[in-house]
Amino acid sequence: MTAPHPPAPSPKERGSRLPSPLGRGRGRGGAEKVFLCALCVLCENLITAGVIMTAGCFTDGAQKPLILVIDDDEANLQLLERLLRKADMEALTARDGKTGIALAHQRLPNLILLDIFMPGDNGFDLLRHIRADANLKQVPVVIFSVLESPESRKKAFDLGARDYIGKPFDMKEIIIHIRKVLGLKC
């Protein structure tokens, strides 16, 4: 039986933040351990095996990625906001496209997570608007929807979506997709 590894350091102990797949620190007995994000599948396996401790992905000074979630379902917004914060990301939420666009102009997000079925403009209309907006057109958009037909996926990618996630979604999977689109390693 192996000895349990020490608890993960607090955010204060971790220091500042920068997207980085690895950080280093001293574990029990002074042995060096590698800190990685607990939501990464590889990291999860290593954590379970006691090889690494969790400490989040963002160390060394950069701001946390800002993710704008646009969905008319309040339960989804609350769930995703909690999930993103646990994954060391900042979350903005909007229940409709008009509010989402206004928020995106106030605080340019690193990524927009967009539902298709919403009152008013649907997600496809909103994606068209985002791609036509000079200030927002470079922001990656990830669609998440109950629509999983090949036609819906093709339409989303044709309109400029970077990824497409079906609902209901796996909480770990959605973080992996977001990190992949943002180019984060963990």
C-alpha cells in the first residue's frame, strides 16, 4: 500500500497564473512532483495512481481564459459556470444572443460556448453574426447542442465553429474540448 500524497496546494500557494501544462513542486519527503490539471484524462489517471498532485493548469502570470457561455437554459449556465471555474477558467453567461454579443463586446472572451436552440436568434444566426463582427470574428466558437445530425454539424463548421459537442455532455469532455480549442496542453 502506498502512502497518500499530500493535498494539492491552494491557489495562493500556486502563485500567479499562465497557461502551462506542467508546474513543479515538492511533495511529501521533499520529492519533486509534477502538478497538472485534474480534469485532463491523463492527469486523472496519474492522480489516481498517486504519481502527481493537482494544482490547476494556470501558473506563472497569465490571466485565466475567459469563456462566454450562451444558452437559454439557466441550469446549463449554472452547471457550466461552476465547471469552468473548477477548471481554472473565468466564466461569463448569457441567456440569449443579444446579451451574449453585448457581453462579448464589453469583455472579449477567449472562447464562446454556444447553444443552437434559443429564443430570438438561434445559435446558427448568432454564429453568423459573430463571424461578421470585426471585433469578434477571431474568437473561437464551440457549439453545444442536442442537435447531433451530420447536417447540423456541417452547418456549424461551415459557419465557422471550431468544435461541436452534443448534449447531454460529459463534464470532463467539455473541458477537454475547450482546452483543445484554446491550445492548452492539459
